[in-house]
Amino acid sequence: MTGGQNSGEKGAESACTAGRHCNILDPISGRREPLSISARWLMKRWLMNKTLSRRAFAGGAGAALFSVITSRKGFSAPAQDQRVAVHATAEIGTISPLLHGSFAEHLGSCVYGGLWVGKDSSVPNVEGFRKQAVDWLKELGIPVLRWPGGCFADDYHWRDGIGPADKRPKTVNIHWGNYTEDNSFGTHEFIRLCRLIGAEPYLAGNVGSGTPQELRDWVEYCNYPSGSTLSDERAANGSPEPFNVRYWGVGNENWGCGGNMTPEYYADLYRRFRTYVRDFGGTRPFMIACGPNRNDVNWTRRFFDALSARGGPGLYPHGWAMHFYSNGRDVPTKFTVENMREQLSSFAELENAIVVQRGLLDSYVRAQTAPGRPRPQVHLLVDEWGVWDRMVPEEEKTYGRLWMQSTMRSAVAAGMGLNVFHRQTDKLYMCNIAQTVNVLHSVILAHRNNCVRTSSYYAFLLQKPHRSKTALRVETNDTSPLGISVSASRKDNELVLTFCNPKHDVEMRVDCALVGASAVSAKAQLLSHPDYNACNTFENPNVIVPKDHPVSVEGSRVRLNLPPISMSTAIVRLA
């Protein structure tokens, strides 16, 4: 497994350094072979801009090869052979489509002006929803959509967003700019959006400024078939059939914007809220508690210690939601190499956080379950994740708060994150990119009549074939944080391989061995651009789009090249 976080991985402990000896794992032979490189000679030839053929600098079968490639346009980049082993029978678990979920918050122009333009808008729309966004999100097949926050959730009162639109109260968004919301987008509109794009709704309840009764009533309003005052009110508002919402968040970031609570205090509140939220109408609520920021072990331990002391495993949450942002110090289109390397390296931390948090949850479940009794399941979610770069004030003034462009680097980051989730699919239940439109790591940008798919949209599109397939164990010869990122999945005779190259100055020549399988044919698509700061704009929407990419198969070997800062998905037909 790439990334260096799996206890079962057999990759090299560190990358080779120029001019030194190291051992490279040959996944075919299972032996470590010596490699020696003369960095001075290599760089001299590179800087002389000479076109070199592939050269071996060390003997021994399976030794890694390095070469220098000079393009016809005068750009030269070193090329590095990458050995990957995919174990076709070493199954990790099914890749749930929920790992490809999304998140929409009342923040900037994500909802208003992004997803929702209103029924009377001159922007082409479907029942008030931006038509282009609906069509593209439907194409992408977002499996689950989280709403209304985020920080906004803990100041949102759901009754403000139901009933006739012209009678809904106007409220102030205290978290994201103190602007006035007309609440024209509420519960019914959100559920309708989910139905239009084929997504499962995930509602985040208000714990910070709300009450257990408020969340309990929201569940009844959404899910009770008929016969109660709240279900009849829902019918009067145009929805006689229940919404059957399964996923319910009990607050959001309660360690921060959701109330600045201690884990013990939040555990007490969670216990109260959980007690009053019931199964209304046959849809069992899947209750999701506020987990840690990144890998905050202290928050997790103190919450479950407090919950275990009073209530025990019977009140454990069904889901534990971790948040993980890969922050950047630069504006999106002006990233330095240093910051890019720092940001992309953080996905190794994400993988480690998943492993650690999953282990903590398992330890509490085991310790709190009496012998002979079934153990409750506490599922791990990453319901906010993505890159969070430095904002451009002028762009925020034009497009809204936390508006952020998505570049080629952003696409590779998305690909690396999804690869992590696939490799750790046995430890995860749901993941939600932040966010859907305009804000942070969005898949769509929209403004007035303009709409464009970002590079990250296509990163998700390239990863879509993995959904519902069985994840397979992967090994690589470079397990450093910036080593090749890989995930693999299989269903019947179809194998899906996704490779990400997070290095800005190295072309990767990928030699992938299929252990326990043989390839018949393959096709691949590549997402790449020579400038890692390049992006799709309203004026030029196709700067970064997937293109067919050469891939070869020979028996149990699959081979392709990855340009710097790129990702590729290969669909392989097995014998």
C-alpha cells in the first residue's frame, strides 16, 4: 500500500537519495535489489538538455531505472520507474459510493447563486435550481449530500425554511459574513435537489443554539408518514410523502464554531439529543456525532470516556465524523513548489488519522461490550475534507465568501484523497468533499449565467468506476508521502486502477504487476497539465479535461506513464 500507513505494507522505508545506495523492492521477484545513482552526472546531462535514452545505473533483475527525458519543446524532466503490485485476490472490502459524497453549506455562493437561483431567475433552472449544476452533479452521481452546514448548522432553525417562501423570516448568517438570508432554500428545496441529482440527504442538526426538541421535531416532520401535526404540516407544504431521511448529524465542529465545547460537555448534550430522536415512520435515524479536527485523539478519548461512564455502548453514535483539511499558504493559482509539496504530503497524515481513529473506536466498543453481547457499530466518517487555500479578497468580493479556484494541483489532491479512502475502505463509512459549488474544494464554479466544471470534478469522474467494487491490496516501491498514490478495485473480470503522481518535477513510468491475475486489454484516461497552477475558467472551461491515455498490457503487467502532477485511471479486462 502506498502512503506508508498500512501495517501490512512491505514497501521501502524511505525514498532513495541521489548518489547513495538503497534497496528497491521488486514486487515481481519479492527481492530487494541494490541501486546506485550518480546525481552529479545525471544532473549535468539533464542541464545540458541532452536527449537521453533509458539507462540503467545498477545491475540486478528488477532494479529501478532512472532516465532523463527532454521534450521537443525544450522542457526536460527526469523520469522515474515506479513498481506497483496489485494483489488481485487480497480483498480489503467493498468501496461504498458514500465515500464519494459531497457537502453544501450556506456559505458564500454555494447555495444562493450557486445551486439555487430561484424559479424566476433568468439563469436556466429546474424548479429554481441551476440547470447546468443539476445536470453535471447528476452525471457525477453524487451519492450523498450534507446540508445545511458546517458552522451554519448550529445557528440554523429548520422552521425558518418551510412554508410559503414569501412568508419565511429573514435571518442573519452570523458565521459567514453577517449577510441576510431570505430562507427561500429550506428543507423541501434541499430534499428536492437531492431527488433531482440522485443523492441521499444528510441533515446536520443544530446543537450549538438549538434544543433536543427542535431536532426531534425535524426528524418527525421529515419522516413520519401522516397523522401527526408535523407530518400533516409537511403535506400542507407540498410533500405528502415522507422524506425518509436516514442520516442526521448531531451538531458540527462542537469543539469550535459549534459552541467551543469540551468533549465531556458535548457528550452530555449528545446523550440528551440521542435520547429524543426516535424512529419515526420506519426510517431508523443514523445518528452522527461530532468527531475530531484531523487526528485529535484527545477529543475522541474524552468524548467516549464521558459517554461510556453514563449510558454505555447503547448510546454510542452510529457515526463518528472527523474533519480533515489540507491547508495551503498560497492562493490557488500561485502555489509555490514548497507549499504544493507540503499540501500533497498531508494525505499521508489523513491516512494515518483514519487508521488511528478507527482503532480508537474499536477499542471502546470492545471494552464496553459485555461478553456474549453483540457489539454496536460505530462507523467512521470524514464528512468534511479537501484543500483549503488562501483566499483572494477581490474574488471573494465578486463571487462570495471562501470562493476558491480548483487547479491541476487540486485535482491531484482530490485523487489522492479518494485513493486513501479506497485503500482504507474497510475502516470508513462516508466521506464528503467540502464543498460542492464555489466554496473551497468545489467540483463546480458558477456565477450568474456562467458555469464550469473544475479540475476536481474530473478527478471525481475518473474515480467513479471504483464505486461498489472490491478494493484490493496495493504495494509500491516508494512509500514516501510524495510517492506514487494508487488504489485498485475489482468486480468480476474488470479491474480499476487509479494512479496519482504528486511530484512536480518527475515523470513516473509505472510498471504494475497483477499478482494472481492476467490482463487481456486495458484503456486509460489521463488528467494532466504542464502547469500545476492551471485551472478551468468561465472563459476557458476545457483547460483541464480527461483525455485518452496510452496504456499497455502484457500478461500480468500493466504499463503507463504519468506526467508530473497528474492522475490516470485504467480500466483493465482480466482473463
